[in-house]
Amino acid sequence: MIKADVGSVRRAVSKHIGSKVVIRSNLGRHRVDVTEGIITDTYPSIFLISVKNGFEDTFQTVSFSYTDVLTHDVQIKLCKA
């Protein structure tokens, strides 16, 4: 998703609630985490993604801010159904 401001990122993410996405997050110092999850909820400044735990059959909720998407610290890619 390439968007220009926080409002357009917020609208784009909330339009895809319940969709499966691949999240690529920059952890700093050349470390990158790539996970697959489902967008579960959106709030005015953050959105939540439910990610399956690799070791157990449990889910954990991860939050990201819309500014993370704007600064390219987090990249969101929709999965094909």
C-alpha cells in the first residue's frame, strides 16, 4: 500500500478488516520480520493484526500505527484469497 497521508492509510486499512495480509516490519539494524495475519480492528491512531504463533496453535495480537506505514517501517501486502 502506498499512501500519502494518515487519513488515506486509515481508510485503506479499515476497508480491509478481516482480510489476510503479509506484514513486513523493520526492526532496525538490518533486521526484518515478515509475518502473516488478519486485520482485526482499527482505531484512530493504530490498527490491530492477529498473528498465529509459530510454536503453538495460539494467536497473538500485534498493533501498528498508521505512521509506521507512512515511514515505511511497516509494509502491508494483501494476500490473494
